[in-house]
Amino acid sequence: MFKAEPGITTDTWLTPRWVLKNLGKFDLDPCAGPASRPWSTARRNYDVTRGQDGLTPPWSGRVYLKNPPYSNADPWVQKLAEHKSGIACLAVKTEVKRWVDYVWPLATAILLLIPRVKFCMPDGSESLGITHQTALVAWTKYDARILCTCGLNGVLLENWKIKKGESERCHK
């Protein structure tokens, strides 16, 4: 669960329409949230809040992954990294498994959104805000091009290098 506002703890956060309209059309949102949401993110949506399993069935087409439940996001990001077609909207926590195993070594582009996105409540109302930075992550050249040209403000990362080495203290 993720707590973004006093008294509100939920795994369900809707992507604002202004973000979605810049990313093109999606075929599948495997964890879209409540079926009664005020707007759709994809042609097909699974309602994980009602127990629909969006993780196990095969994915097809271009996927938008926004609500991988914050309490268990790793398998969702892994599946999109393996599926490769689509964009994930993720909390920027670059040291966690989903980033270390599936974003840094496999993604083609990352757009760190500025300013921080105020996601929407299940009824469509704007939340007060979140406490972490948000990134849009692409795994194909097509989706990387969309992040590059989408018109959303942020820092675009492409062609990064992973440096592996021994950790050393900078001081003695």
C-alpha cells in the first residue's frame, strides 16, 4: 500500500488524462484499477481491485502499466520488460529490484517527469500529490521515440551505461 495523503492508503491511483493523452493508444492496461474509473487507459483493462488477474494471462499489443500495485510491483515490471511493448509509469526508486533487474539493464528510455505528477483518486478527483518522483519507462525504440516527442516536461534518459564495481568509501 502507498500513502500519499493524510488518512488515505491505497494501491489504486489513476494516471491523469493529460499524461495519457501524450503517450498514444494502448491495447492493454493489466492493472487499470476500478472498472468504474472515469477514463480508460487502454482498449482492454483488468480491474485488479475486483480480483481480476492481469498478471497471469498472456499480454498482447502495446501495454500501459500504471498501477502495478505498489505493494508488489516487481513481477508486473518484470512481465512488461519481457513483453517489451509498452510504457510503465513507475516511482523513481532506482535501487529497488524492479529498477536494478528490469529497468536499467533492459529499458530503452526513461522520462523523469517534472514536476511531480498528482495522480487521481479512483473517482477521478486529483490527489493532493505524491511524495516521490515519477518516471515513464519504455522498452522499445517505438516507445522511446514517443517519450522523446510526447511533449511532457522532464529529463529524458537514453543510452546510459551501467557501471559495476566495488563499493569504496570516499573518505578514510
